[in-house]
Amino acid sequence: MSESITVAIASAAEARARFDEICELYVAVFCAPPFTWPGDEPARQRRMLGRLLGDDSFALALALDGEELAGFAYGVGLGADTRWWQGFVDPIPEASVLQEWQGRTWSVIDVAVGQRWRRRGVGRGLVETLLDGRSEDRATLAVQPQAGDSTAFWAALGGWDKLGQQYVPDAGYTADRFDIYVRALKP
């Protein structure tokens, strides 16, 4: 990673202060091919991020080049009543992996790095910072299967196992298929 880029967990105040910048970078990264999003995705993401900021398990890592936002990563803990593990195209052989309880799984919701900072270790730094010291047993994330660069990124990080593919018909705000990955956070 470039010496001028710093990556750190952001405070709630910093997250709120950089809210618009985070949303703008989200649009630049995710509202373009190969991602599949409807036209109202920027507004949906703003609402979702605003909601997540109020979740006690929410965490945000920011990559800054000086004062300029180079990237972000954020996520939340899954609750016992989550629907995260529903809708797999093929049955999951080990059903216990689909069981959830409070504090078991932390979900990486979004990781984005601005175009000019890519392939410099920023994404890796964001993910490592975000997951470092988590108390949960495991982490999970979802990737649109057609997003080849995203899939390659997670494979290069290592430790992420593809659990299967979900089919989410009529999700109303996103693609209808996601590859779901899981990674142990504790030995």
C-alpha cells in the first residue's frame, strides 16, 4: 500500500461526517457494469447505510490518501433471525453452517476502492482492518457472480470459501443471484 494512504476504523462521528463521500464512491464503484443495479440503487444504498450507522455491531474502515477518501469497507453482525442463509440454489451439504445465533457471524456488506487506488493493497488493508479483532466466529459476504474482478479480489485474499449461490427473486433493489462466501475469524 502506498505510504500516503492510511487505513483505520472510523468513529461514528467520522462515518457521519464522510457519509456523502462514502455514498459517492459507492456509486462510482457499484453502479456501473459489471454490477447489476436498478436506477434507484444510490438512494437505496444511502437509506441502508443510514440505517446501518445506528446498528451497535456496525463498523467502518476508511482508506484515506491525505484527506481524500480512497476506499471504505463496512459491515454488521448478523442476528439470530437473519434471512442471510436462505435461498441457496443448491442444498448446502452441511446444514449447521446455515444456523445462526447472535454473535456467530459478521457480514461484510460493502468494500469499495476508488479506481486510481486499486491494485495497491488498499482493498486488502480495508478488509484486514475491518475484520481484525472481531469477536464473531466467522465472516460472510455476497458477490454478484458476474463481477469477475470482485471474485478475483476475494480469492486473492485467501481464506474465503464459496458456500454456494443464492437466488433472490424479486429482491427489488439488486441482482437476483449472489455467490455467498464464508471465512473463519477464529481458529
